[in-house]
Amino acid sequence: MYPIIHIKGLNIYQGDKLVLKNINFNIHRGEFIFLIGKTGSGKSSLLKTLYGELPCRFGKVQVAEFSLHTIIPAQLPFLRRKLGIIFQDFQLLTDRTVEENLAFVLKATGWKQKTDIKNRVAEVLMKVGLDWAGKKMPYQLSGGEQQRTAVARALLNDPVVLLADEPTGNLDPEVANEILNLFLEINKAGTAVLMATHNYDFLDKQHSRVLKCEDGYLLDTLPQANINLNIPNF
């Protein structure tokens, strides 16, 4: 099966600074992968490259059948409809209810029928355990509930992969574990997950593949992945 994400010989830059070099990896449907590394090691830069915020200047990147090394700006919204993107700080619209936050995304991505929008919002809220929260404002929810809302938003258009950038970084340990379990449930339904995290306890609880940003390289727990770099697996 062709991978959802295919990267070959990618160098990632922030301005003129080379952040990560000679990246090569694939992600297939249904995989759950942790992305780890020190602050500033390149985790967020990698995720930003995958959803098109940072340009692919050197190398080849294929994400959800889009070639990011040749993509034009007008195609980026279509790429992002195939992805679920989740941030540490939730990024909810504070002047709208939970339902209105989700409906806004659906309308922005081409949904027209009010009944379809209402039904889809109800479906994703049920999926994340927030079927009771549709009329609530974001400030009326706990941090964990706000992040569940952000996860619901990411699921609206049935993404092939979730890209999560430190999604539990602002949450206490118990709630962080609840969010991890939610990602695992989503993953079991077939959606690939790439989750950047500083919480190494997660790696002990969930023995998944790990990508590690270190010293300008991306190391991989898949044995064959680091052969070309002559770097031992970690």
C-alpha cells in the first residue's frame, strides 16, 4: 500500500538556518508514531512542512497524494482538508460556541447544507465525548474539554492523518492521558497519527514507532530507516 506520507532527502530550513537534514521516512495508514526531541530540535518545523506552512525547498515530500515540493499556494487548502491538525493552545474561536466553531470549519471547507453540517458536528462531538457541550462557549470548558473540541474540529473532514503538535503540553497528567487514549481510539479506527510530545511517559505506555529529532537528523526506531545516515537506532 502506498504511504500516506512519503519523504525522501528532505532538508528543512527556518529562514536560512538548516534545522533538519536528509530526512527519509514513510507513514502508512493506521500507524501511530510519536515525534520527540528537545525544544528547538525541529519537531514543529517538520510538522509545519507536512501541512505546507514551511516550504519544501530541498527534497521530495508527498502528503495525502499532494507533492509538497511542487505544490502551489492555491492547493494548500485542499491539502489541509485531508489532514487533521491539532495544536498545544487549542486555537478555538472564543466568541463562538463549540458547535459554531466546528460549523465554521465545515463551511470554510465547502459544506453547504445546514442539516449536513449540524449532523456532522453532532457526530464528531459524540466521537470525542462532548455531545453535551455544543452550546457551551470555550471559556466554559476545562482545558481537556477544549482540547477534545480541537480534536473534534480536526476530525470533521475525515482526515487520513492527524498531525498533533504537543497536544497535551498545557494539560495535567490525568487529562493528558485521556487525550492520548482519545488519539489511540481514533487511530484504531484507521486514521494515522503523528504526535509530537515531550511526555516520555507516553512512550512507556504505548509502544509505538518513534521519530526523534536530534543534532540535525531525524532518527527512527524502524531498523532500516537510519542505514543511509550511519546512525545507530536509539
